[in-house]
Amino acid sequence: MPGSLALTPEAVALPTSRPSKANQIYAALREAIVSGEIAPGASIDKNELCARFGVSRLPITTAVNRLAYDGLVLIEPQKGSFVAKIKLGDALQWMLARRALEAELAAECARRLPDASIDRLKRNLLYQQAAVGGDDYSGFLRLDVVFHQQLVDGLGLGRIAELLDSLRAHLDRIRRILLPEPGRMESTLAEHQSIFDAIVRRKPRQADQAMRTHLNVVLERLVIFEKQYPDFFGH
């Protein structure tokens, strides 16, 4: 991964639907950080961003400050702004919170997820299979996110969705780092299938356990990855 700021044209593009330039820039920078396109520890050159986006420093500063509030950027007085490194202790806490929420969510889906939502999950899994077969890493990432979102959306649990969304910016950085490991896409698909099967059979306890097993793998791989690539992590 690059050690300095470098955005692809896709990341730099400013969607016309955004209400302000600061929001547009925030969204582009956030995606670049979460995807790993901008590596942990990379410096953020505000002058370069002004030129790249064709804006003054104000919307750039607003976007960077918002990213700092999210914990994705570290602002050091007299030194500059840098992409925050991942703190293993924080990541483990985020994963524990996510596991607690999503395990209960999976059990609740087994109790009462509507048939129409189950059909959407089934289609998603078919698309995941196609992505695995085509070695489509980016496509699988998107489908992975959608699979978990469909569990929340199918039950109409907006507040739970907000809680999970607040964790996603940090956890997506980890997920995108770990998923390219050989065999991980195939394993993730199998874990998703186990969750789906328990929901279809209306087995809350099994759905809960399947989700815990799925997220426990991420926890275990994260600890191993931190030992292998310590430069990605801060203290």
C-alpha cells in the first residue's frame, strides 16, 4: 500500500448529489482510508487536496476534522494530519461490540425475518458465489457488507443499523485487509451460508452461534495479522 496520499479518479470524483463540498471530500477521503488506498500513517497534504478537488482550504479542513472525530485521522499540531493507525485494543473492542449486536440480530432474524427478506439474502449468497468463482475481491466485499445490512434492514431495526454503521468505518479497514488472504473469500461465503441456513430453519440459537463463529474468525485473524504487520497498528 502507498505511504503517501494518492487517490484514484473514482475516489476523487465528487458526486453531485452531495449537499456540500466538505461532505463530498469527506466521503471520498473516508472511502480511500477505509479501503486502504491511503495507508495507515500516511500524511494528508491539505494544499494538494485543495488543488486536487479545486476548493479552498475551508472544506478540506472541515472534512479532515470530521475524519479526526471519526478516529480515522490524527491531527498533530505543528506537524500536520496523518491517517490514523489501527489500534489493536480498540479494534478488539469494536469487534466484541459488533459480535454481541450481530449475534443477537441473527437470532432475531431466525425468529421473525420475513420471507421476502430471506429471498433477498438467498440472492445475495448466489452473487457471493459468483464473485468467489470470478475471483472478484471488490465485488465480494460489497456483497459482504450488503449481506449484513440485509439482516438489519429486514427487521426494520434502524437504531441497531446506526450503531453498526458507527463501527463500520473502523472495522471495514480491518475487513479489507484480511479478506485478500488465500481462501478467506471461500471461508467467508461458507460462514454466511451457515448463518443463512440457521435463519431459514428458524433456529435462533444456531443462528446466534453461526454469527459468533463467523466473527470469531475475524478476531483470530486480526491478532495474527497484527503480529505479522505491526506497521499498520498504533498503540
